[in-house]
Amino acid sequence: MVTTDTRIDTEVVLSVEDLRTHFTTRWGTVKAVDGISFDLRKGETLGIVGESGCGKSVTMLSLMRLIPVPPGQIVSGKIVLDGEDIVPISEQEMAEIRGSKIALIIQDPMTSLNPVFSIGNQVEEAIEIHQDIPKQSIMDRALEVLRKVNIPAAETRVKDYPHQMSGGMRQRVVGAIGISCQPQVLIADEPTTSLDVTIQAQYLKLLKDIQKDSDLSIIFITHDFGIVAKMCDRVAVMYAGRIVEHGSVRDIFNNPSHPYTEALLASVPRMDRVVDRLFSIEGQPPPLHDLPVGCAFADRCPVVMDKCRESYPEIKAVSDGHTAACWKVE
Amino acid sequence: MQKYLARRFLLAFVTLLSVSLIIFIMSRVSGDPRHIYLDDYSTQEDWDRMGEVLGLDKPYYEQYGMFLKGAVKGDFGESVREARPVTEVVLERSPATLLLGSVAFSFSILVGVPLGILSAVKRGTWMDQVGKIIALIGQSAPPFWLGIMLMFFFAVQLGMVPPYGKQDWNSIILPAVTLGWYYAAANLRLVRSAMLDVLDSEYIKLARAKGVNSRTIIMKHAFRNALIPPLTFAGVTLGALVTGSLVVETVFAWPGLGRLAIEALFAFDYPLLQGVVITFTLLYVTAAFVVDVLYAYVDPRIRYA
């Protein structure tokens, strides 16, 4: 399943450059995202992995420009979507881009649909906002996307309300809303975390099929390496608001070059080994409002050096298309 | 939907029946009505004849049956003080109370709901602070005091409105504001907290991700959900505004049912008091039923339950 093709030649649809999103709190400035950069190419799936609080979700919200202002703010950096930097544009212009060029599937299907509107209504709304077509065509298009995400008997289910559907079905509806206006980029924020394993597999397959059909680029936010292996072409590993390692799925799994990636991979339970105790990373990530001068992982790192505490390691190339931010990498 | 409505209707009926039973029992344990109807110069013969006329010589269950039969026909006996049928007196006083109740109710909604939305959307700004002050006064000032203060400033000092009674159109302003302020305050706080909860929800995030503009988010996606708690409260409010007018009607000498109840109480006019209480119950139950229907309209989860 792992694709070796890193699609160097294809067009870049989303390019993030040195993005910093900070929050002002009474404890100080929380640097939730602090200087991340990556490119997303057409038809590619990028996985963003990391533990809770590493900045994955803030990255996602920044890309959608959905950071609550105040207390949050994108303080610097560029988000170039389809040739246009979306950081400086107005809220109104951004509303036109949301849902049409960049769409979102959020985590919890039980709460992500509005309980007082029918699902048909909620899918149609997304289409109505972005496409200037007659009412009948909107309804047809809504049915079409609902069929595309395999909602059985879509013609009758459009009248249903969210509480009449199962979690898996609701998440399909959320997916249908996401793809309804044929976006170029789809951000999936742990879309399968709250689904049963079998439903999860179905859903992932569905996303893959849709991607193949429409050459969609997907950013997959997860903490599950199993999903990364199945779904992604490339992976960015985040720690304390920064990307610490970035490469193809094969590079990351076979040749992890940052101690944090190694530790994360080591903590994935394996079926083929008998262990008394599962591996876990000692300690806690540093508080984001009080980050150390040097590497944020230093206190938990098994191979820490003096240098690590003095200054933050620059991002260095391990091999072609594989980078890591660690002093160990030469 | 039909099943839901049928259930609600049945419940309303049971409530009315229970209240009638309570009223019947209370009127019987509070003493023999003949002590009121007859004076000291009546003979034993008068006493017995009166008992026959009122049916007091029959067993209790039969008396209750007669009471119910009369109630269904709108016959609650005769008022002692006014020497007229209770129904007639109650009907005469009802319009004033219904008017005051509906104006106060509209005031509580028209002031409470928009201010609640504003306070939530502009949380932490001066508008939120103004909302907080309005809510604080409404919820902590007792109506009799609030009524007198309003009367003092707006009627006596400024002479803008009549201080009491029901004469011109503007004489309703002070009693309606006094009566409605508490509920406006309660609505404000309910809508504010419901709105804050809703605005923080995942489906609002998804709606924004769809590209829905802020105005539509608030007025369509959030408002309808935030309407559910205040609507539940409206069921209580509507009833309470009609029946809770005892104090306000007395303070402002408003010729409605509340004042009638107080008058009946002071005159030991039990049949009249019974009639007023039954009317209050009927209004309360009807209001609750109307709100239940609206509730189902707003929230599909109830419609299909």
C-alpha cells in the first residue's frame, strides 16, 4: 500500500511556509504552531502525526483560517493555496474559499452535524453557498455526493435528521459535505477515531476511492501509525508546535531519524512480539507557553547532547525528500 | 408527531383533573360553605335547605361528580360577594389579565432573546456588561418594589405614564415591564449561555468550514439550537405571567384576575376563588401545551421521539 512515488513532478496545490500561530493567554504566549513548512502536491496524502497538544489541530484550524481571534492569531508565515496566499485575505474572501477550495472533515461524527436540520439540507447548504445553480440542480448534486459516500437509499435519507443515523453514516455525511464542491484540498482531522474498527476500514477505503476519482489532495491528521501506513504518501511528525521529521512513509517507517519518531514508532504495539510492558516515552512535552531555547524534546530524549539544550537544531536533509530537525543528523 | 401531541394532550387533561380534585378537597376541608352563605339569624331549617340546594347532604364522591359536571358546563356556582355567577365575573376580568400577561410575555421575549444573543456574540464587551446589569436587576429586585420604583420615576416624577389603573393605552407599560422584567432577565441569561454552548460546538465549526458566513451561522445554525432551552422556559413563563400577576395587579390596581383572586380571598368568597384558580390552571396548561407543540417544531429529535 505504501507508495514510493513522492510526486516530485506534480503541481503543488498547497504550500505552507514558516507558519506561526500563537495564542495570548494569561500564562504568556502559547506557541501552538511555531514555524512549520510543507508542500502538498496534487493527489497526494500527507499525514501529520504527533501526540495530543503537539499543534496538529491548530495547524488544521490555521489552514482553514478558523483560529479564534482573539486569543489566537497567525503571527507570521504564508499559506499559499492554489497560487494565492490566504493569510492576509479578508474573512469574507476566506468564507468563499472554505468549503470550495479547501474542505474539512472533523473528528466527532456525533456532534459535527447540526441536530435541527435534515442532512439533505446540510449538504445542500454547502453547495448553495459556492455554486450559483438552480435549486433542483443543488438537490441533484447533494444526492449525487451522498451516493458517492455510499449512503444507502440516499433519496429517502436526505430527509433524515442526524439523530436518526449511526455514527458511521453521519461521518459519511460529513465526508459528503467535504467533497460536495470538489475541493482541491481536504483536511481530515482524525476522521475515524470514534468509529468502530470495521467501519473505520470502510471509511478509509471510501476516502481513497474518492481521492483516486478526483485527484484530491488530503491532509490526514492522526496519531495512528496504522492509518498512516495505509493512507499516506508522506508524513510530517510534529512535536511541540514544530515539524521534527518529514519524509515519505517508507523513509519514516524504515529509517526514522529523529529520536522522537523512533520513540513514537517503538510505542506502537506489535502483534509479532511478546512484551511484558508496552513502550512509552518518559516525561511530558514542555508547556507551549514556556518552550526551552534548545530542542523541545531534549528532556525526554535518550540520546541528548549538551548542544541540544543550547540551540534549536536546524532542519537537515537525511536523504532526498527526507528531513529531520536533530543535531544527531549529520 | 401525532403520538407526541396526543400524549401531551392527555397529560394536560390529567393535570386539569388533578387540580380540580385538589380544589374540591381543599374547599371541603376548609369548612362548610354554609357558614359563609348564612348569617347568625338563620334557622336549622335554612341550614338544611341550603345543604340540599348545594348538594352537601350527598356523599363526597357524588359531590365531586356534581362539581365536575358543573365545571365542564362552565358553572362554578355563585360568587358570594357579587351575587352573580362565578363564570360571569371571571370572564369579565380575564381580558385585562390576558392583555397584561401577553404584553409582559412579549416584552420578556423581545428584550431577553436579542440581548442574550448579543451578550453571547459580543462576550466580554460593554454590551455584555449592560446585559449583565439588566439581568441582575431583573432577577434580584422583587416585583412589588420594582413596580413602586418605576411608578415613582416614570409616573410621579416624570409624568410620562399613568401611575395605576387601566385607562389609556399607555397605562399598561409600567405593569407589563414590572411583570416581564424578571422573565426578560431569565431569558437573557438562558439564551446567552445556550448560545455560548452552541457557538462552541463542532457543528458550528463544520458550518464555518463549509463557508457559511458569520451572520448565517448566528441567525440560522446557532439561534435555532439556542432556542431550545428558552422555549422550555417559555412554557413556565407564559403560565406564570398570567398567574403571577397577583402582586403586580395589586400594586398597579390593574382590574384583572390576579386582583380578583386577592379580593375574593379577603372577602372569603370561596366559589369565586375556586373559579379563579381553575381558570389559572386552564391558562397554565394551555400555555404549556402550546409550548410543547412549538418545541416539537423547533427540535426534530422531539418530533420523532
